[in-house]
Amino acid sequence: MTDTPSTLPEADDQEIDLLDLLQTIVDNLRLLVLGPLCVGLAALGISFLVTPTFTAQVQMIPPQQQQGAAAAMLQSLGALGGIAGAASGLKNPADQYVAMLKSRSVQDALIDRFKLQERYNAEFKQDARKSLEGLVRINAGKDGLIDIEVDDKDPQFAADMANAHVDELRQLMGRLALTEAQQRRQFFEQQLKTTKDNLTRAEQALKATGVNSSALKSSPESAVATVAQLQAQIAAQEVKIGSMRGYLAESAPDFKQALTELSALRTQLTKLEKSTPSSEGDSDYVARFRDFKYHETLFELFAKQYELARADEAREGATIQVVDAAVPPERKSKPKKALIAVLTTLATGFALLLFVFVRQAMRNSMQDPETAQKILSLRSGWRKALGKG
């Protein structure tokens, strides 16, 4: 029974506090209702004065790589099939192409193409890039599509800008070797050019020796050609093993098999060289003929690989497929007048509610002499700090 008197005052205090809060709201009901409504209507009216923004969108499919087919063709190409085998495909092509679309190269090309420095009143190209980044959104979805959204006050300009992103990406990709087939084609293109120069020099050296009767009698062409072809295959196999060291351990079965093949080729070459007839008078002609056949065989091998790589590149392709090209939007995307009015009304209502509670608390505090004296001292000190006291 002794606890009852102590608990009742606590309940009464809580009831009084809630009633006080409710009384404060009722006393300021007109301010809490009309204030937010007026501010919301004002925000709605101002939103009509804001220049509308239009959003154009492009949806595209990034180039797809057929890694399985390319790898199968590499295995069936013979001695040179593994030279470019270390070139791996992209793990996530969509993210890679999104990064390319956001690259400085693409941005600068767009700035120059549409004269964005003048349009955005940017003194430097770096400032134009920042403005462009704020108006362009590029994302890769889970469905594998890449979305490009561009905001601008002119709907036609927004559509042109969105479509231009695809065009500039195509030009950038033309300068880069992204797919496995493109990397192989680039590699064999360089090898083919070097081998062609060596073949030309070897052919000129062979012609400089002349063809005499003793050389024709010995007829070294058949044996020397076979030796040169074996030497070319050994060189190709050595290049292949050197490439495999970059992505395989020496204990790997494929690496051991490649070493075994190289050893077999060298053994075969040694036997063939011992059985090849030679003549001191024809040594110069035979050596140059062998050098010529060596570079000729290499040239044929690299030419074949180059054509196969080009065929793979054309089949896989780095072609961008546009699902939906950007068209001038018919409806504006910003500003959203209704949303602005609602959010402004709610924010103003919350701010006013907080204001009336703080004001009522200050009034209640002024009824306590000690608290009132502290508040007066704070006001006096504030005025002195501002130089008004």
C-alpha cells in the first residue's frame, strides 16, 4: 500500500506532459497547418519557373566473346596454336565497357564533338568533364544490358548525346584489342610483318649467289627444304613454350607435352642434318637456300594464323548491338512538381512543430526564476558578443 502514493504522481506527471504537448499543438494549430501549406504552394509555384529537364536513354548489349570456340580452334591449329593462348578473355565485359564509356577519352571526344565547354560555361575541359558526369548515368544491369541516360534541357540534344556515347565507344574499341581473337590477330600481324622482312632479305641473298651446274646436280632443294621446315617448327614450338611459361607451371601436363614435342623435333632435325648431302662448292648456296626456306615456312605459318585470327575476330566481333536507340523524350523527367510540393510541405511541418515545442519549453523555463536569470545572462552575453550591448 505504501507504493501506491508514489506511483500515482508519476502517472499524473506523464498524463500532464502529454496533455501539455497536445495543448501546445492545439494552440499553434493554425501555424502548423497553414504554414506548411503556404510553403508547399510556394514551392509548387517556383517549380513551374524551373526549366524542365529531359532524359534520353540508350540500351545496348556489350560485345560477347565466344571463348569456348576460340579455345577449340587454338588447339587444332598445330605448332603455333598455343602462341597466343595466354591471352584470356574479360571476366566481366559489361563492367569493362561501362568503365570505357566513363573514360576520359570518350568524355573528351564528346566535349569536342558537342562543344560542351561553351554549353556548360566551363573554362577548362576538366570542369566540362565534371558537368558531364553529373548529367550522364551509365550502369550495367543484371540482364547484361548497359543503360546510358543523359539529362539535358533540350530533348533532341539529350538523345544525340546518348547515341554519341555508343559511337565514341565504337571508335575507342577500334583502337584497342579487347577480345581474345583481337589479341591473337594483333600478335600474328606483328610476327607476320617481321617474318616478311626477313624472307625478303633471305630471298635477295639467295638470288645473289646465282645457280650453277654443280648446285643443280647436287639438287639440295628437297633435303634442305625439309630441314628448314623442321627448323621453323622448332622455332614456333620454342615460342609456344615461352608463352606457356606465363600461365602454366613446368609440372603441368600440357607444358611437359610441349617439351616432349620440342625434343622430338630436335632429334628429327639432327638425324636429317646428318643424312643431308653437302658439297664445299655448294655450301654458300645451300646455306642461303636453307635460310630462305626457313623464313618462307615461318611466313606461311604466321600468315595462316593471321587469317584464322582475322576470321575469329570477324565471327566473334566487337560489334555493339543497340537494343533501344535514344529518341527525343516527350515528357520531362525533372522537376517533379508534386514530389517537390509534398516534400517541402512535410519538411516545413516538421520544422514548425519543432519550433513550437522549443518555444513553449522556453516559455515554461522563464517561469522558473533561476532558469529565467540564466537565459537573461545568455542573451546579454550574446548581445555583447555582437557589439549590441
